Amino acid sequence: MVRVSAWLKNPRRWGREAEAWWLRRRAPRDGLEWTNAAPCPEPLLDAGGAQIGDLLYVACGYKSLDATNEEIFVFDMRRERWVGRIATPAGLAHSHCAVASDGHRHIYFASGQLGPQCGPAVPNVFSYDAREDRWRELPSVPAPRYAATMQYWRGRLHVVGGADEDRWTARADHWSLAVSEGRPDEASWRAEQPIPVAGMHRSSAVVGDILYVFGGQQGDFQPIAGDPQCTCTGRTPEIYLSSAFQLSDPSGDWSSVADVPIAVSHCDSSTVVVDGRILLIGGQIYKDPDEFYQRLTGAIQAYDPVADRWSILGQLPYTLKIPVAGRLGDRLFVVAGQRGSRPDGDRPDEITRETLTTTLPKASAPRVRDSAGYAGRKILLVSHDLSRSGAPLLLLDTAQALMECGATVRLATAADDVKGWNLACQFGVPLIPIENAIAVAAASDAVIANTASDLTAAWVRRCLASNPFVGQRLVWWVHEIDVEMFSHAAELLHLAALAIFDSAAARSAWQAAAALPPRVHVMHPPLSDGFIEQTDRASLPFPARPQARRQRPVVLGRDDIRRRLGVSKDDFVLLCVGSFEPRKGQRMLIGSIARLAAARKLPIKLLIVGMHGRPDRSALLKELTEDERAVLSPARTYVQQSVIASFYLASDAFVMNSQGAAQGRGEAFGRVTTEAMAFGLPVLGTSAGGTAEIIEPGVTGYLYPTGEAGQPELQRQVEALARDRSLARRLGAAGRTSALARFRQGELLSELAEELRVVW
């Protein structure tokens, strides 16, 4: 029997059935439940696509670099089956063809590449009558174009951009031809206003009688000079475009619209219009100029023409380059293309014949905030990694809020840990390749480097070496307090325009050890509005298994959660959330609470959330003493989780036992402490670092000294709360009032905007 764990590690190894199971299992994490429909008759790359009614036409394309497809396959989206094959005429491009439809009967094909590998572009233009199954040849475009984009608009075909016959030289030409019922109404194409930026492999759509063109690239693979087979070489530079344009009058000028958040190409035929939004599905986002590797994306980028604003609608179940897409009602279909390496890589792997389908969410009004000066600003966020720890979570909460204020936000991770489902996907934040981040930084209004980690410092060093002027727009958001651990950042911090610290204690620690920028600010991390909304709910998503990072949660109320945690109505649940490591003091906490519960015969149960993975969790559980197992069971020992609000709901008190790595500095801030307060929990914490700036002793909780010397005081405080539940509720109520008054996200945005005036 095939083991489920083996399927997850390498689904391709077990065949299509196993991979379909894997696809169903992992996709719902972003709200889009993907399933497989009937596969395309052939695996295809760089195919063209058009839709007429319920039918999706997938035209030509590569089967492999050495073999092309000369048919059109017809997919019935209503019945989810392939229903026809159409032979194509001689001279019709085999790939990289611009394709458009009048939406009711005719499909048009313009220019593109003839032959496999990197064959030359041809100028040929054809129309296909889907009702009569008839081909017609139309006037050729003025010059061959490789990977141009085309739309049928106001009775004319509009061909925009593309590349010369050499596949590499990008063009900005815009030509149009009047057509009706598949026939030309004039003898030749007319030159129109060129698009401001030349490019190929672009996305385009017509919405509200306006033509839109998005993204694309400059440069592409070329044939090896003198090779009669036109064999491809990737030894060519490529530039990926984020620019986007609209044309409201064919005789007028193009105007810029909001940039595409993730600069993308190769979504030529995977662009669809749904409820007035334009969706760019998947695509290619990078090619390394030296090593020639590529990166793909699985993001579905959605553009709202009315608001001139982008969002990330969701994710494909894997990264995918140049598929063909169609929609029928609220059903989206994505066919073929080149998928990323399995199971969750972002570099191109095999050409696929899979047909994916999902139900799209209904369009809803996005949350829009008072801009506080952010509207139209371009902000790059650089995180040290995308782990489920405090600093990345705070950064992504902030990213969401900035996007709601109208800013164009892009995120890069210095750790390059972008595989599979990640925090950026969960939060709907555009994730760009780290390789592009320095160029994006140069074009941004503000660059926020998150954390003082070595990874962030290394990126800042490279960025400033490449473009020293970025320092004038550089904000370093420091979440650390143990300066000695971050010498690389300490050497560079003064080069930033602004440094932000989570607490006065953290600022003091850095001031004593490093040169700071001219402007320094303390800003307590806020609670996101979405999190605060959860504090009023009687039931919340709860992880199904303690040892799994990623899983489909179940929605439960407090009593049901406590039963799953193995605690009774009378048990006093003490919660600790945070990355499990010595400086956080969880191991010390377990011993202290175990000794207290055993000595005083108290029904105290510990709930620990934040183990780095199964091995760490297993090692901890094996080393627990008998008394420690009495307070901490496997059912209450969780690895890092994507949903944690339910743990607050089920608990009776919260403890932050952070010690710090040096000099007993404690925690830099600890947003989990304010989250617990927002849920009405009394909070206990070490009297060092930012924790002392959160807790009001005797009002919202208690403080105690760091180190082993402080543990007896912690034990006395926990005993007092466990014996007097009314006291615990009273402190918790005061804490909630304090948290909601002091740590609102709106206040942070205004505060941050005021500080950012120094960089824009």
C-alpha cells in the first residue's frame, strides 16, 4: 500500500492518482479548491487560447521543444470534457501566436512562430469560423511578430507589441485591421499609436470598452546563430515588465494604470475577465542572466479597472507558465502549460496536459482605508524569511494594511524560501523573486528591511553597493533586542534613513552598541483589524493535528477545543506561544509549572504552540519527566500554526517567559502578549524588554524577574490566578480594554506615515 507521507514527499513518483489526491489536499489553503478535469489530449506549452460560449479552444503549441502541435483542441467547460480536434492550415504559427475572439463565432490568429525550437516568426494572419468550421487567410501584419498580444475591439483586431523575427528585439508597434464575420474589411493593417513600453509575452483584455495591456518581458531565448535547426539558447538577458497601460480611444494616447504587482510574462492566453476584474493567471517572473534558470509564479493577480487597484485573488495549486484559461460563470479552467518542479518548486519542469478547475469567489468590495498618504506609493518589503514567526507575520499584516491604503506593495524574502504554500500566499501579498528586489528597490518610494538578521543585512549590503541612493529611502524595522547576535546589521544600521524599534527597551539596547540612523522611532507592533475581529467570535478555526504545520482546520467553540486539548472544565490552561528556543524560556517554563502543579495539587495544564517541526516536538516529548507530562501532553504541544486565535479562545491565562540571549534583556516586544490581552486573558511576563511596556502589573497581569530566580514569583502568580478565577477574569477584562485602546492598526499606519515623510 502507498503511504500517504510518501505521496506528499514526491507525488509524481506515485502517478496521476496520487498526484490528484495531493492536489485536492493542498489546494484549499487559500480558499480555492482545485480539482482535475479531463486532461488535454496533448501536453502543450506556448499554446494560444480563445473562448466562444461554453467552448475553450486550445491552439497549437509545443509538445516539446522538438515537436509542435498542429491542431486545435476543443474543451466543453460545461461538460468538462474534450469534444473536438480541428486541423490548422499551413502557415498558421505553431506557437507564440496572438489569438483573439469576437466572443460568439470567430477566432483570429496573428503572426507567431513557425516550427519547433526557436524557429522564426511569420507575419501570417488567419480567421476561423467555429460555426462553419472554415478557415480564411487575412492580410499579413506589416512585419513578423513573435509573442505579440491581440484583442478584438470596436470591430477591429488590435495587435500590440511582440518581438522581431529574432525572438529577442522587443517592439512597441500597434496595428489594427477592420474585420467582420471573419473577413477583412480593408486590404491592410493600419498603424496606431505605439504602446509606450516595448514588450512581448504580454497580457491584454478589453473591459468597459477600454483596451488594457499588462506586463510582459523584453528579450527571450534565441536561436543559435547559424544553426539550421534554430536550436534555442538561453544565453540572453531578459527584463520583466510591471508596467500596465490602457487605451480608451484607438486614435488617442495610451495612459499608464497601476503597475502589475508581480512583474510577469507568459500569461498571454491565461488572462480572463470575471465580474469586471482582469485576472492574470500564473506566468514567468524571472530568468537568471548568468545561470539561465527561470522562476514561475502560481499567483492569480486581479486588476480592478474602476479602482485602478491590484490584489492577489488566490493561487494555483502549483506554479505554472503560459497555460490557457477560460471561465464559465464562476468556474475557472486552466489548461496545460509548463508547471514548476514538483511538488512545490518555482522553476520550470515538465510540460503538462492537466486541466485544472476551481470555483471563483464572488467579487466583494475590498477593505479600503484612509490612505494616510500611502495612495500611489510603491513600497518594497524585504523579510529575512517567510517562517511563521512574529516578525514575518507582523510585516505581512502591515503589507495588507498598506495595500488597503492604496499603496503598491511588493515582498521579497532574503532567505529565498518561496516554495509551495507560504505566508505571502496566505496573506495575499505579491511575492517577487529576491533576484529582482534590488532593481525594484531603486524604483520604490520606500524600502522596509524587516529584522536585523544576517540575511537581511546581507541583502542591504548588496543593495547599497549596487545603488547607494536606496539608503535615502531605506527603513530598517528592527524586531530584535539582543544586539550581540546581529553584528552585521549593527555595522550597517546607520546607513538607513530611519530605524524603527518595537520597544523603548530595544532602542536602548541598540543605542548602547551601534551607530543609529539620523532618525529613530519606537513603534509598538499593532494588532491587525482582522485579528481583533476574531476576538468577538464564539468559535474559530482550530488545527486538526498538533504535529502538522499545514492542514485544513475545523471550526470549533471553546468547550470543543478544550476537549480536543484533553482538558476539563476545571483545568486552568496556561498558554505560551512563540518559537521554541532557549532564549524564549519555554523549557524553563515547563519545569516550573510542573513543579508547581505537583507540589500544590493544582489542575494546571500547559499549552505550548511554536515548535519548529516534528523532530523538535518529538525530542521534547521524549525528555519530559513524569510531573512535566502531567501538565503538558502531546495533545497540547503544537508546531507553528497558521491559525492560533483558537488557542487564546481555549485558554485561561498567557505567559511570555522570554529570557533573552544576553544580559537577561527579555523579549523585544512580543505581539502574542497583546493578542492574548485582546482575547481577555491575564498575561504574565518577564520584567525585561518590551514585555514590561505592555503589562500593567496588578491591572492587566503580572511581571516577574528573568532567570531561574524569577520562577518562584511566576509560580506564585500562576497559583493566584488558578485558585481565583474571578481575579483572572478581572485582569483579563482590563487587558482587553488596554489592548484595544493601545495597539490598533490604524494608529500604527498614521504613525508610520508620519515617519516615512523622511524618505518620500
